[in-house]
Amino acid sequence: MRIFLTGATGFIGSAIVPELISVGHDVVGLTRSDDGARALEAAGATAYFGTLEEPDSLRRGALESDGVIHTAFDHDFSRFVANCEKDGRVIAALGDALEGSDRPLLITSGTGMGNAEFGELASEDVFNTSHPNPRIASELAGQKLLEKGVNVSVVRLPQVHDTRKQGLITPLIEIARDKGFAAYLGDGRNRWPAGHVSDVARLYRLAAERGERGARYNAVAEEGIDARTIAEALGRGLGMPVKSLTAEEAAGYFGWMAMFAGMDFPASSARTREKLDWHPSGPGLIADLDAMNYN
């Protein structure tokens, strides 16, 4: 397949590129810079210039592909709502380019969209259209395309990690450095799911190859690691104390991260593993946090 990959130079996308190429797929990777183009070409992919701010700039890449994997996202969380809305517009543009064909469009969301209720184990067969996370815009855009006949499927991400990045935990490290201690809310029993980036990259490939219309996949290796355990790992790595905070103290410590800090959103990948014969084998989240270089 000739696959158009957005986010091809990003954390997850740069792991997907070699995964696809290793089994014979041709990759056309989106980039906005010459440096990105050189990195893609060095990895064996073809560079395609475009930006998320101009969704129509992505149209030719989608039109000339056998399928699209969309992982690009603007991670400026100070503009999270606006960036989620922008992602919805990008998904709409990519889908318009594929309309009238059976070529797959694989989009990206979060595992929380599969939580029927907070604290319940998120699953692939649930789509909570009233979920308060603004990232719901991505799946709502995908749902509209499905209703128009576009072959859309979804990969829902947990905290994706290696020893360089760990999803929302990466900004927690910077917050701890700034405040002088690592923290969690209350008893710290709220849980976050996780998956190693190599396992997640393989899942994207398997899902794109399957091309099942309307399918949802949870890229989850660990169903839920509690916040206290995560904070204690950060404390070990940074050599600093670990404290429990009250809800009233959350905003002063976590800042924009306060909206996520107390969330309990464990997630299952049982259906994903069965459907795609996907078996995560990478290191766990705490193992990566303990192995990373905090200097």
C-alpha cells in the first residue's frame, strides 16, 4: 500500500514509518520543514509538504494514496480546545479526499472516548458522544465521514511512552522540576492506561492493513497505572519528594494539567488484541520512567 501518514516526523509517527516500510508499504510522510523532509527521506519515506492549519494542503497526499493514517496533532495544550477543533477540520478534509472509495482513513483519538462512566474500564465498543474531553471532536468528525460512506476507523491512545516521552506524563515532569516535588491528588488511586510506542506503531500498521470500516482500537498495553505510582517514579528519577495534594491545591500545582490530574480512565484492549492479533511486548510505563535520563 501507498500510505499517506500525517504526523510522520512526530513521536508516534516516526515509529510508524519504519514499521510500515519493514513490511513493504510505501510511506508518504507529511512535513512542514526541510529538516523533516530530510529525516523522512533518510528513513526511506517520501516527504510531502503541508500544514494542519491549511487542511486543503493535505488533499493531494490523500488523493494519491491507497490509505491514510492520521496521527498529527497540535500539542499546544494552552490552546487544547481550538486544536481539537482544528483536528476535526483536518479529518473532514482527509475524508473528503477519500469519499467515494473504499480506501481506509485511520484517525487518532483518546481511550477516554470509550468510557461510558468515569472510572469504568473503557472499551472499544463504547463511543461516549457526550464525553467532556474536547478531543471528542476527532471522533465526531470521523463519525460524520462514516455516515457519508468513508472507510474510517479509529486508534485510541493511552499514555504512549518510551524513555524520551510519556504522553501527559512528560509535562508532569516539567511541573515537578518547577515546583520542587512530584505530586498526585488525594489517595492517588486514579489510573491512566499506557502503551509503549513500538507496540502502538505496530497497532497502527495492523489496523491500516485490516481497513475495517467503523472499527475502534485501544492501543493499551497496561489497563491502568495509578497516579501515586507514577508520581513516586518521578520522585525517584528526579530525586525529590512526593506529596499528596487536595483538589483545592490542584490548579496551583498542575496549572493547565489540573483538568487531567485527577481523572480515572482505565482502558481495556481485549477486543483490539483479539481482532488484530496484537500482543504488546514493549517495556511498561514505570520501567521506562525508571530507565530514562532525567538530567
